[in-house]
Amino acid sequence: LPNRFVADRLVDAYFKYAHPLNTYLHEYAFRQRYERLWLSEELGGEEAVENNLAWFGLVNLIFAFGSVHAKMVGHISIGKMRFFNRAKTLVLSSLFQAATIELVQALLLMGQYLNSSLELDNSWTVIGLAIRMAQSLGLHQDITTMDLKVIDQEVRKRVWWGCFVIDR
């Protein structure tokens, strides 16, 4: 991870400039977990990463998007490809583990990043993976009968809607 100051600027840039187009992340929920990430980094090291590959991949994708926008507004200059390549390794390593919302979110962000980089075939493939994984999690189904917190219901809706919109 970059140092905390840089990481915070990248996350802020993502939520200010990129997030309005990628609303399948819930900012408050993300920021809560992001704060815990710094504790797990101090307490867990590599073991923390191995147990949360998709989450760390998602964070690195946010850093990649954030570095594009932070650079545009003159805050910092960080190589976006470093974060994207790390995210790609983490996300692809987690593909054969159990499906999670974080993995679907990471795949959607990765697909958008690839699309913006004009890697359209790769983007299409990654987005297809995200959609199939979302279906396997039942995100396309009515959730009113499930015993979920309101925030979890909201995230499920946002992720499924993100799959729908990005596939158009």
C-alpha cells in the first residue's frame, strides 16, 4: 500500500471524481472498512492480504482510478498501472474462491478501467465474469425476504444495477 497520506488522497479523488459514475460501492461502508484496513495492515501483514484478496484488489483499483483523477487535479503523481497490475493479480487470484460482493465490485471496476484503457475485449470478458458471479450470489433476485441489514440490501442493489448498466 502507499503511505496513508497518499492512500487517503487517492480514495478521496476516487469518490469525488470517479464514484459518481460507479455507484456500486457504498462510500460510507467502504470508508469504514478502509479504516479497518490500516489496522489489519499493522496487525495482520501478508496474512491479512491472503484472507481478503478481492478486498485488497478492490482497494488497489480505487487507488488506480484515484491516481488518474488526483493527477488531473494536481494533488499527486502516482503510476496508475502499478495499482492496476497489483489489483489484477489479487482479483484474478481470488476468482476460484467463493464468490463475494467485493469480488463482483472489483470485477466491475476492473472492467471499467479496462474499458477506459480501450482494452475492450478484456473489459467485456471481465464484466461477463462479474455478471455471472453476481447471479451466482443471487443479486438479481428480490431481497425483501432475506434477513439483511439495510446497508447490505443497498449494496446488493447497487452492485446488480452496476452489472446491468455496465453491460449495456
